[in-house]
Amino acid sequence: MTSPARPVIDRRGASRALEQIASLLEFKGESAFRVRAFRAAGRALAAIPADLETALADGTVAATRGIGPATLHIIEELARTGRCRMLDSLRKEIPPGLVEMSRISGFGAQRIRQVHKLLGIDSLPELEAAARDGRLAKLPRFGPRIAQNILKSIEFLRRAQGLRLRHHAEQEALALAGALRQVPGIIDVSIAGDVRRAMEVIREVVIVVVSDVPPADLFRLLADLPGVDEFAGRDERQVTLHFAGGSAIQVIATPPVNAGAVLAEATGSEAHIQHLEARARDRGMTLTGAALWRGSVFVPTPNEQALYRQLGLAWIPPELREGTGEIALAAEDALPALVTDDDLRGFLHCHTGYSDGTSTIRDLAVAARAQGYHWIGITDHSQAATYAGGLSPAALQRQADEIDALNEELDGIRILKGIEADILKDGRIDYDARVLDRLEFVIASIHNRFNLDRDAMTARMLAALDDPHVTIIGHPTGRLLLSREPYEIDMDAVLGRAAERGVAVEINADPHRLDLDWRYLPRAREFGTMISIGADAHSVAGIGNMRFGVGSARKGGIGPAEVVNTMSADGFLAFARKQG
């Protein structure tokens, strides 16, 4: 095989370059307006669905809101050469260690400049040493608590090394799966492992290929796939492909007669596989070496259904295969009916150009309708979120008037008037009651003061839940995957109060958040807390986030009746008006 011509840089790479420019300009102390312009351009470019070359050629990039002449010129330079003179110049001015420090939650450019100037620190190890020996705590506006939080964040970053966000890993897996389907001798290709189980972060990407070709011969063909730098064999049926971009993907080969057992082993968590092995022993069989045996007789498993059937189990959806009781439920044919993408009727949590989004209300509504949604809830940021262009009461009224006009004009989609209102430090909801009364629903979220202690943060959230205007609690633990740990909070108290007050708790489907963590969902079911799946979309492309939220809901055993998005618009509004 010969490698096809590849673009110098793809859309994602160009978007990251714009974000890096913004960060470096911020370190230099450039104007906030200029920094925001580059960040907005990066987000806007990332949201364009077409590849970079096509989007530049047909004028899509130039016409995209948030991309101006200056940033367009840089995007064109990146697409043409793979480099940017402005970015190269900024990198020479600013030590790379300062950029690495920006990954620490809550450690912004101003504080990074401060420690660099006063302590001469320009690397993460130096920052860690200063936090441990007390130098950091002595700086103005720091103190022991901030120094301790920085140490926690550095340790968190270390633990995150080698992990990938789900959507990035999935993109890599889908690209390789498509290439593998073109390889002679491969009959079928399945993505397995953490990606198939809808884990929020991925340690290893795994693909199973079904083939009649001997694995050794097959693996020699894989070495010629585009982008493969090298491959390393693990055993006679497994190989790890290493790609030019630095990623690695494990490929497992199996003949058709054993495909079910191999795919199940490659998908399940370690605990799930151990429970399957114990189930096989209880039935006088052995599940070993990714094959099922009855004594010395091999038992064919051409698909997963055949394997689970041999073990006396209903087929278990991949998302549930975590070793948390799913085997016992499958033995009783009592697995929950899980929510699916097709169950969703309403699209929630989206930001428009009124605040920090890049799409219009019309564009989002039309795109949501095209995806099969019956209604959409618009939720721009509230006035306290000045960093995100939060809406004044007057701007909120202008938006409401536009929504009324669009509802008169558009068929097949209903637009609801909402807001993502900040939960203030004392638990009050941004805006007074007169403004909130004009809205049809409210998502209440915490966007600042993440370092409150557990009791204070819990009290803050419970106070917000007591406000009768609140319909949904947004991204309830504040986590950013591989970037920021969740704040300390008593989630049992929050879920219980939400159930009492008739408030839903969100699974924020942005793949950088996936918050609420799916591990809390069984407790939500016990309390009877309703779940909202919110895209947190800042563009039309963000509509695609919903499937990640659905995956998290399925992992937690959530069914359609427990999700507010499955309601009709009238049903959702009735839920919004009902308070416990």
C-alpha cells in the first residue's frame, strides 16, 4: 500500500494553534480583547464540520462568525505551510514551562507571570518545589491553601498522563477501522475496549478484526497502512500500531469461529471478564485465552450473543460491562432498558452568539430539527458570567422576542426560552425573580469559586435547589476531564434534594466534562432524581455531543423514562413548573 497525500495540518491542529497563540498572548499581558479574538477563532474553526482544505477553498472559514481577517490569514498560513510565524515568535519569547503551567486548574496567566517574575520559576517541577517549601504561599494573594491546591493539580496532571478523552480516542479508532476494512482478508472490524464501553477517558484504543488470514500474514499488511510508524507484536494474535502523531492502537485478530469470545474479552472491564470466567466455571466450562471450552472441546462463539447464551446470560450492552452486578441481572433477564439516541425529543443546553456561542438561534434550531429533535432549549450565560458575554436583562428580552418570531416562522421545531444562570457564592441564582419569572426554564450552574470546602459547596448547591425557578442543575461537580478535578461536594445530599424539589441533574455531554460522572447515576436512580442530557453546545457542531451524554447515561443504567429530554415540549415545561 502507498500512503495517500496528507494535508500539512488538519482543522483540529489549526484550532489548537490559535488557542496556543491566545494563551501566549495572555502570558505577555496583551489586551483581553485580542486574546478572546484568537480563542473565539479557535472554537469557531473547531466547530466547522468540513476538512480544513475544503472549508478554506469554498469560503466556509472566511464566512464563519468569530474568524476575522487576521485570524483567517493565520489559518491560511497554517494550512499552506503547517507553521505560523506569529506562533513561532511567541514560543521563542515565552519559556515552554510557563505554557505547561497553564494546564493547572485556576492557575491563570496573571499568577504564572507573578511566580515567574518574583521567584524565577519557569517549569512545572520548579513550581512544585516552591509549593512544597513554602515560597509560593508567601507570595501576595497566594497563601497555604492555594499552594496546596496547586500541588493537588500537579499530581492530577501526572495521573492523567497517557490518557485520552473519549471523543479523541474514538476519532482515532474510527479512522483506523475504516482503513482496516480495506485490507484484503479482513471480514469484519469492531471497536472494543474502553471506547466501546463509553468510558469518559481512554487508556488504550482496541480494535478487533475478524479474518481467515493467519495473523502473522495479516499484521505484515497492517505495517503498510498510512501513518503507521512502527508496530510491535504482543503475541501471535495481537499487535500494537504506533502512528506518526504519537498515538498507539492495539489490534487483535481472530478467526470467525471465535469472534464472540474475543470481542467480549477485548471489550469488558477486568472485573466483568473475571465474572464471566466464574460464570463459565459454574456451568462446567472454561473461558480462557479468549475462547470458551467444555472440557477439552472448543465451543464456537461466532458472535457475542452466542457466548452469553452459552453462559446462560442475556446479552449485556457494552456500557454496562464494569463488573458492578450486570452478570446477576443478565442471569435473571432483568437488565434495565437503557436510553438511546432515538429516545431523545428535546435538545438542551446550548449557547448562541448572544453570549459565547458561534451560531444563531435559527441555525441551532434548524440543525436540531434536522437531527430529529422536536424542541430545543436556548440557554445562554447569565449576566454574572461577564467572561462569557453573559446577557443583561435587556439582552435577554431581545432574545425572547427573537425566539417568539422564530417560533411563528419555523415548523417542526419549538424553541424554549431558558438561561444557564450562575449559582452565586451564597447559592442565590443570578438575576432577580422578575427576570427569572419571564423564562420557561433555568439551568443553574457553578462557574467560579471552586475551592470552597465540601460543606460550603454543598450548602451553596442546596440553596440553589431551593429556588423554585431552577429546573436543572448543570455540570454538577465542575470537573474538566484530564484538566480539573471535581470540586468537593456531598453528591448524595444534592441528588436527594433535587429529587425532593423536582429538579433534574444534568449529564453535561461535552466530552471534556461528561459531568455528572456515570458512577453517581445508580444513586440518582435510587433517589428518583430525573436526569437531563445537555450538549453544552457552543455551535451547530456541538449537537453531536449528545451521543456522549447518552453513553454516560447508559453506563449508569438510565432508562428513557428517567431523562427529561425524552418528554414532549409541553411535558418538559410541565416538569419545569413543578416544584416539590
